[in-house]
Amino acid sequence: MNIRTVNLTRTFRVGSSEIAAVKAVNLELKEPKLFAVIGPSGSGKSTLLNLMGLNDYPTSGNIFVDDADASQLSGRERRRIRNTRMGFIFQTFNLFPTLTALENVELPMSLANKSQEVQEEKALKLLERLGLSNRRDHRPKQLSMGEMQRVAIARALANNPEVIVADEPTGELDSRTAREIIILLQDVNEIEKTMVVVATHDEKIIDVTDKVYTMQDGRLKAED
Amino acid sequence: MLFNGQVTVVSKDAIVVQAIPISGGMLPEDSTVKELVNISGVATVTPVLFVTSVGSQGMVQAVPVNFTMGIPVDDWGLVLGPIPLRPSGHFPANDSSNEIVAGASIADQYNWTVGIDIRVNGYTLHVSGVFDTKMALLNRCLVMPLTLAQTIYNYPQSVNIIAVKPLQNIAQQNLTTAIKQRIGYVSALTETERNDIVQPVLDQVQTWTLGIEAVVFVMSLILVMTVTVMSVSERRRDFATLDAIGAPMSYIFRVVVIETLLIGVLGGIIGVAFGSLTALMLASFYTSIPVTLFFPSVLEIVPPVYMLEMFTAIVGICCLGGIIPAVNAMRMHIAEVLRAEY
């Protein structure tokens, strides 16, 4: 999947003033590389990722997904892309508390109308690969932070996405667990050939990324 | 149905609810019966003494606990219709016997069985039978020969209701007109008129009930909606995550509505059970009859159709109350939720 942004701008109205979280960002994510978007809090990293993940609409400018203008896509098409071609990892994991680890991983496949057998087989494989086979029937509250983020990664990989969008995936984790998660994301990128876009403060991620973008006051600059 | 197909004659100053004089108005038995028999169009005349239980202060109870009916033995079938008795029971042999037949509810309450003797107002009475019917009035009734009732309750030669059966080709309305013209001190009522007396009261009760139901319906709807809106709001991150991972809007809508539907089904079962139990307890409270005696008749007190109506209403309210929160859930997007959180 290729993602390209052209003069991407997102502003928010706060009271009577308008705040531009993302200002005229031009960006092209082409190959299955591991990209990092870094920058201080409030610099617009998460907003940019939400726009590229089709979870938000730009105020102006365009996002192209494989040369298709995202603004021309219907809500249903955007959902289908998010479900089948993208995977999301959040800082706070966003697992469903009433579902087990296995069910959390199965959910995106269920939404993609895959059969129960396929869902279970794939979810078990992913949990095994992420070292969570023995935690398959545990609910999020019974898991450690690192385990929760690994379940979230398994969920993001469930539908074999072409791109993983990870917003501060190590933000809630201690340094050792954060390191494990970074290695996992690197593996996903190298083995699955999945593009990974990470918004982060974590310097350790920068060491393993192919390209780093820095956000400052909503503007983007690239660093290799 | 008591007095089926018959005209009832009561004293003019009697207060009558349906066929039953609940207060005032005794009639001289012999002379009234004689006059009625002589009216053309009359087939049979049956004098009845109907006594309701009285409270400790001698006041008429709003909900009488039990009743006594004195009826000439030969005319029991005319007044009561074909009512079966529990096994081994029999109807009193003659008008001078001290045999009585008890309603099933009273018999169960006091452990009366066929063949035992009981004391009422200082008289020893022999229980010759127990009615085997679920008719509410007869369930709480002692039926005995008329003369025995007149003696026990000290109403010699007096009755308070006379059932008059018209000849086959005589309309009840014509007969009541004739009776009122002939006997100045009585009031005669056709079956329709008897029902018409209480119909306005029943209509008013129904109107009030409908009003209360409507208020409860709206309040429940608001309550369910508020609780579900709060519940959805507390789980906004979950719904936004569902949206982020590509769940269709209809899926998110279904999640919320099915949740409220399940709450409705559970609430409906608990509500109907609790409501029925409350109805039985209220009936027990107002009549001083042990609540356990009402259990076998729970489906008469709270009919299954009514239970089903209530259940459906509860489930309906819950589903309806889930619609707005479901629409709210559908509109939750991860970007907005995360922005609000950080």
C-alpha cells in the first residue's frame, strides 16, 4: 500500500480560535519500510497518523491510498480499508475488556466475515508467534502491559494488513518491554513485509527505523 | 356467573355492586316472594341472604375476606349454576339441616375437610362439601340453607337479594319494569344494568391505569436511555476502537441494541415475576388470606396475556431506549476520543 499526502492540513476549533494540528504536510510512504514520526507532545504526530489511517478527515489537502483520493471514498470503503488493509496499535492498547485475548485477535477477522475456523486458526498462530499461547483465554485485566500490547499487535496483524499504524506503542511500557515491542514491530516489517508507521517519543525506535519524520508545530521535516 | 339469566331484586336503599348488595336493605322474605310469584312472566323466585364479613369495628370492609350465602337447598343450582364439589362431598340434604358447603380457599386456609364440624357465631355447622371451582367469590364463600343463614346471622324471615328468572319469552327489561311497578320498595336489575352500575367505576380505573402505565412507560424509557447513554459514554473508547478496526456502523448499532434487548429480557422476566408476587402479596394484605393460598391462582390474578403484555412492553422500552445511545456509539471515532483523552 502506498500512502501519499498532499498539503494535508487539519485544524481544530477550540472556543473561538482555530488550532492547526497538521499544517500542509506532504509525505509519501511507499515501500514496506518502518517509518517513525517523532516530535514533542502536541506537535501533531497522532493527528497525522489518524489522517493517514483514515480515522479522521483533513480540513484541506488530500490523502491518496494507492493513488485513490481518500476524500472520494465512502465511509463504508474507508472502514473496509481500515479493517482489511490496515492494522492499528494504540498507546493504551484499546483491547476489549470483556473479550479474551483470543477473541480480541479474532474480532477484526470476524468483522471481515472470515469463518470461525479461519479466525481461530489465525488468532492461535499469531498468539503463539507473540508468545501468548498460554494467555489465550485471559482477559486484558489479567495480562501485563507488555502482554496487552502484544495482543494488540496480534489483533493488528489479524487480517494480514499492508500497513500497521502504531500511535505511541511503547508509551505505557517499561524500557525492557518497550524494547521487546520494538523488536516485534521490526520483525513484522521485515518478515511480513508490512509497512509500519510509528508515532513515538521513544528514541530506541528511531534506531531501527528506515526513515524518521519529525513533526514540529504541525509541520513535517524528514530525516534519514 | 352468579344469577345467570336472572333479574335480581333488592331493597331500594341497598348499595349494590354487580349482583351483590354490599350494604343496607333487608327485604321481608315471605311477602316479597309472594308478590313476585304473582307477577306475570316470572318463572322462578329464589330468595337469598348474602352476608359479607365485617371488620372488627363493625364497618363494612373495602375488600371482604369472606362471604356467606343462604339459599333454599332446592334452588342452589339456579343461583350457583353447575359447580362441582371436591371428592366425597355432597350438597346439604334439606333446608333444616346444619350442613354447609365451603369455598376451596376458606377450606384450605382453615384446614376444613368434608365431614368436619365448625363453629360459626356460636352454631355448630357440618361441612358436607367443598367447592371445586376457581370462581373468586365462591372460593371465599360459605353456602348454606337459607333458614340456617337467617338463624346464624340473626336475620329471621329476611333476605337481601331475590333472584327472579323470567319465563322464556319474557325480556329481562320488561320483567324489571313490571316488578318496579308492582312493588314500590324494591329495585330490580337486569344483568346489563347490574354490570352498568360498576362499568363507570371500572372505566375510570382503566383510564387511571392507562395514565399510570403511560407515565411509567415514559419514565422507564428516559431511565433506560440515560443509563445506556452513560454506559456507552463510559465505553466510548471501545466503540471508537471498533470503528477504527473497521466495524460497520450497523454492527456497532446492533451491539448496543442487543445489549439493551438482553437487559430488557432479563428485566422483563424479573419484573413480571416480581410484579406478580407483589400482586399476590397485596391481595393477601387486603384480604388477610395467607399468600400461599393465592399461589395456585396466580394465573387468574395476573393473567398470562397481561404478563406477556408487560414483558413485551419492558423489552420494547429497553430496545427503544437503546436507539439513541446506539446512534451515539456509531458516531464515536478514535481520533476524537483520543483527542478528548489526551
